[in-house]
Amino acid sequence: LIDDALHTSPFDGDATVLKKNIRSVLCIPFINQSKNSGIIYLTHSNNSSAFKKEHISLMRLMAGQIAGIIENALLYQNMENLVKERTKQLEVEKQKSDDLLLNILPQEIANELIDNGHAAARHHEEVSVMFIDIKDFTYIAQRMTPDELVKNLHQFFGKFDEIMEEFGLEKIKT
């Protein structure tokens, strides 16, 4: 609280005080839980002693309430940002899960699992099941570079996929 800035050192030489003819000044910080989040800065150019000491306690109470409001707004904003971040992470993980289902199961079954959380049993009149094993795979794989192994498997499964598509067959990978 400065009753008359024009006649109080060191403010009496301040360019802003002189230019705006500032007489009375009241500054009260917004403090909540020992944190300063802002300040009320009031000036009056017409009168000295415009702000009375008996009103300071009311202004401090208001400043404390404003500080609490600012703190709550910041906490809410941080919580909203965290919820957005977590939602985005969940969407990425859900997409990975959906992609995995679509890679392993026929699309109709995978979509039903994604949409409903379960898939209804289906009856098929004719079904063939083929189990494939590459003879001596471990022995062969040990003698190839990783790039050669992946390239050979890619060719093998690519050809298998072509045959499946040609005959309209469903493939379930395990």
C-alpha cells in the first residue's frame, strides 16, 4: 500500500508514476497454498490515500479466492490434457489390437469380435483344416541370415496367400 507515490521515494522518480500522475497504489498477490499465481495492482491518479487500510483484509480475502480459482482452473486444464493423452494412447493400443485380430482371423469374425466383444458360433457344411510345418526349419534357419530367412518366408507365405485368394479360401494364422 502506497498512499502517495508522487511523494514517496523511490517511486517519486519513476517515469510511469510521473507520466500517469499515479498517487495511490495497492498491490495484493494471489496466494494459494504458498504459491503466488498473480497480483492485483490498483492505482488511483486523482487522490492520495485512495485505498484504506481497513479494506486490505477484504482485498486479501478476494485475492485468496481468486488464487484458489486460478489453481483449480490450472488443475482442471492439466487433468483435461492428461485425459486427452491417455485417450490417444488407448486409441493407439485399440488399433493395434484390432489390427492383430484382423491379421489372425477372417475379417467377418474379427469385426464381430471388435464390435461385440464376442463372435457367434457358425456352422459350415464343408471344412478342411491344414496344418503346415516346415521340415528341419530350425536347422535351415540357423544357416541363413535373418534377412534371407524373412525373404524366404515372405515368398512362401505370399505364394500361399495367392493360392488362398485364387480359390476363395479363409486362412486363420496361428
